[in-house]
Amino acid sequence: MTQADDRILETLADTDLILSPRVLEANIDYSRHYLSTRLGKLRDAGLVDRVDEGLYQITDRGRAYLEGELEADELEE
């Protein structure tokens, strides 16, 4: 998990919206390409769902991670 991963999850949780990498880029100062890569990793870990092409929302597992109920080493494949 990276600092960007935490920022992505926090933004998705705080807004409770379905967001694209482009919208995230405008709000958390990482490039869209990097955010797309990280969102793929977060999806693989079950922390976000892709609800449509290029649109993501946080999962219950993602919220559990933010609340400290899951440790980063539990997310490793």
C-alpha cells in the first residue's frame, strides 16, 4: 500500500461517490495514469470496485482497511 492508495480510498470514502481517475487527479494531485494503475491494484485487493469503465467506488473491505480493521500485510497477494 502506498500513500496514494490511502488518499484514493480516503477520497472515495469521504465523498461516497463513484469517481474516475480524472476526477481523482484533480483532487489529490497524482497523475491520471498513476491513479489508474493504483486503482487496478486496489481492485485486485478488493478495496475498490469498478462499477463501469473507468469508474470506481470503495468497498466495505476498503472501508475496513481505512478504519484499521485490516492491516496492509493482510492485503498482499
